[in-house]
Amino acid sequence: MSRTGAVELLAIPGIPMVKPGDDLAVLISGGLARAGLELRANDVLVLAQKIVSKAEGRSVELAKVKPSARAIALAAEIQKDPRLVELILSESVRVVRSRPNVLIVEHRLGFVMANAGIDQSNVAPSDGVERALLLPVDPDGSAEALRARLATEHGAPIAVIITDSFGRAWRRGTAGVAIGAAGLPALLDLRGNPDLFGRILQVSISGFADEIAAAASLVMGQGDEAQPVVLVRGLTWNKPANPAANLVRPASEDMFR
């Protein structure tokens, strides 16, 4: 990564409540125009996962979910809605840990996270129907489609990150994490570069997209801020792009599995 002296984090204003089928590229371009912003090379647009999932129609009506026997039994143990537990299990490949009001699973995309990323916050029903929101089917693919569209329309080689809030196993509190990325190296391999004293780095690999996602989350917020798209400006890199899927540690490297 080239030396960076300053980074700007700019919330894109006026992004409305996103509905299924909404065109995020149009909404973002409108917000940029309102703010008088033009996209530049190496700009990074960071999107909250919720607006991507909403636009892609990833909401599920809980009334239509039929819990399995396994979901009913697990829900009784952890004191959660059996319908929600059924959705969590359907999006997961294994249960990692469970206790009252806590369900940590390995998502089908490889993420180890609470509730398979399924959420009901900021999913207010306008029709009174109770819904839950699932992660995008292919977050890297969603990021690439949006990146390609905006790069073409605005004539600038940009990057896109889709972020979600994760807890950390050995730290309290949540932080923004990249679940989708395009146009930049989500995982930045610094091995072979010199340190300050010319010593060659042997093991340094940066979670570049995660660091950007966490920074953007400071502007997005976690509650009623309604700022789901953040422009990150001032970063440079000189490595090929790779997706957020590369951030998931392979099972062969997992010392705690």
C-alpha cells in the first residue's frame, strides 16, 4: 500500500429507505449529485449490508417460516423465536456455540457470526408484516456489479465494499467487517516489502477491506443515523484486487476449530 497522509470519510446524503428492487446505483448517484461530489480514481464506496439485502429482496416473512424439530428444540434452549432459528440454521453450515439468547454459527459463506447475520433491526414493516433480513446471496458479486456500473457511469476506477457489524470472539463490542468487496485487494499481502529498517516483512498480511469497513462504520453508525453509504477518499494501493471471500480463514489454518 502506498503511503497515505489523510483519509476522508464522507456520508452520502439523502439515501432513502431502500425497498426490494431499488436501483442502488441510481440512489447513490443521486446522493453524490446532491452533495456536489464527483467520483475519483481509488474512491471507495462502503455500503451497509442492509440496503444491499433490501434491494435484492432478501427479506423473509416470519409468518411463512415453518420451524423444523431441530429449530424448535434449539430455540427452546436459547430462548429465541423458533422461526428465526430456522432461518439461521438454513443459512448456516454448523452451529459453533449456543447459550441463552446467543447463537454463533458458521454462515454458508464462511463467516463465523451471530445469527448468520440475520437481523430485524432497521427492518421496520410499513405493512405490519414481521420480517427478517438475510445477507446477500453473493456479497462479492453484488459489490462487483455495483462497482462496474458506477465506474462506467462516472468514468472513474472505484472500489466498493459491503459491510456488516460483527462481534469478535475475544473482544467486546461490534465492528464493521467487509463481507463483499470489489476493485481493491480485500486482503493486502505485504510480505516481501521492507520495514522502516529494511528488514523484509515475512508474515504481514493486512485485512485492508476490513479496516476500511470499520472506519466507514464510524460514520454510518449503528442506530438511527440513516447514513448507509460512505465515500472513503485518500487511499491508494498497488496490489491486484481480490474479493472479501479471501478474508475468511480456511479451516486448515483455524487453530481453534
